[in-house]
Amino acid sequence: MKITRIETLPVQPRWLFVRMETDEGLVGYGECLGDKAFVVAEAVKSYEDALIGQDARRIVHHWQSLYRQAFWRGGPTLNAAISGIEMCLWDLLGKSLGVPVWQLLGGAVRDRIRVYTRPSGNTAEELAASAKQVVARGYSAMKFCPFEKVHIVDHYGIVEEAAARVQAVREAVGNNVDILLDFHGRVSPTMAMWLEEAIRPYHPMFIEEPVLPENVEALARFTAGSKTPVATGERLFTKWGFREVLEKGAATILQPDPCIVGGIFETRQIGSMAETWYAAIAPHNPYGPINLAACLQVDACTPNFLIQEFVDPLGLGAGYLKQPFVVKDGYIDLPEGPGLGIELDEEFVRANPLGRLPDVGRWFHEDDGSVADW
């Protein structure tokens, strides 16, 4: 089954799909990190010479070739390109054999996949009201960031306001709903420690990216003093990016994102690495339905899977997929179709191309105009 054509499809709101054709008439789909979509699309194109005419079934071989035969390894652009290509290859293999990808990775270890979504609002009252609506829709878990811009050392009022937001949500949903908090790497270790101590009484399931991922030692020091489980990984690439996190006990929940970490098999391998350290995985995905499809394949066959992120409702694929995913009581059923189990509505996708977008995450502090971490 030879690869004959590779095409990228940048699509609204900020997603990048990959389409791969073969000489057997099968088409496979993947998704890359959508930030800097047009830059990543050029990176995908740069791999055409290495792939056109090659056997699409040699997935690991092609991954190794694309990753290792470049002197400059790693980084978001090249890994995002490889990730989308790798998803296409798994989709093609599953379709050629008539089985879902999770069957090729050892079979399902669960019957359905727990997901979480986000409440909306900024004030404690707005978040609490939205949280009640989320529970009414059947979800038993939700995630939000309880603050915005924070200086390296900031006034304690920010901590009190953040704790008040979490308290309001906890009181609104009760103790049988999980609250997940995303610090988004916006705060320094000092501020993160203050925040965790203040929020601890409301028993969040985890704190995501309490500090930036560039200094694993700083994250490990925070984790050692935290009573709340720590999650990280959305900005890490390949299994090598997660090694030090596990070795230093810097997190107990890993969040690889298939559309940037290296694809489906790389995500599954990171899950196996985490299992040896008694850590869980909760794959990251604030992107499109193809990436969700890839996540679900990994979730289905990974014993230490915890919970899945997605964008509700857009990320379920209405319009983009001929049969969008459906959430029932906070779960998505095991995907049963071959490959990724999806059929892209290419007419819709091509009719909604991505236009030029400003850079995501350009934030500045209002008080002095300095750059703030997004």
C-alpha cells in the first residue's frame, strides 16, 4: 500500500488536518498542532520526498526516519508535522485491515472513555452557574483556570480571588464532581505554592502545569510540597521529553497530546512509561475532532488512562465529521469503526479554510505593559 499524495487542510477555527492518499484508493486522516498552522503545513510538505512511493504500513519505520534523519530533532513544528503524518498511517492501516487502531495496539481495556469539559465565566458567580449547567449535561468532571495574569511575585489578593472561584464551583457541584485546575504555566513556583495551599481545601483532582515545563527541577520542587496531584505534558515532545518528569517525580499525571507529541504510538509508549512509575495519562486535546479520534484510540487500550480533554461542543466534529462523536453521561463510547473510526466531511472542511490569524497568547500586564505568560 504505497503513499501517493499528502495534503494539508488548514481549517477554522485554528486546526490543521492532514490527508494521505494511497495507490489502493484508501485515504487516511491526521491532525497537527493548529497553532502556527501554516508553518506546520510547510513542515508536513517538507516530508513528502521521504514518504511518497513508500509503503504506508511501515509506521514505526517512517516515524524513526522522519524524526532521526533530521539533524535538528524535536520542537513543536517538526513534531507536529510528524504527528499528523503518523495518525494518517495508523488510520490507513486500520482501514486496510478493517479494525480500529486500538485493536492493533493490544485491544480495549475499557468499554467507554471518560471526558471532561470547561465551565465558562470569569467571576466566582459566573463559574458556579456554568458549572451547574455542565453537571446538568451529564459531566462528572470539569477544568478551568481560576486566575488570569500574574506577576512573578504578586499580591495575595490574587490568591484569595482564585480560591474563592474554586470554592464557589465546589459548593455549586458538590463533592462527587471532579474539579481540574489549569494553572497554564502562568505563575512562578512561589505563586504556585501559595495558590495550591489556598485551593487545597476544595480537593481538586489535579493542578495542570503549575509552572512552565522548561525547568523540570522547579516543577519537581513544587510537586514535592503539593498535596494536590500534579499534571503536565501538553508542551513536551516525544517519550524523551517525559523521561525527566517521571525520573524526578515531577508529576503523577502526564498529558501528552497526540497532535504534537509524535502521534498515536508515541502517546501509547508514554502511557507505558508512566505505568512503570504508577502515573496516569490524561491526553491533552483542545483541538479538533481528528485529534480527539486519535486520543480515543489510545485511551481505549491504555490501562493507566485517567480522563480525556476535548473542546465541547466544537471538538466533537459537528460539520467536520459525517458522524460526530457523542457524549453520554460524561463518557464517549469506544470507537468501533476501522482506523480512527471517522469519516471527514471534506466538502465542509474545504468550504471553511483557515484564514490568517494573530498569534495565540500575546498577553501583557495592564499595570506596567510587561509581557505576561499566557
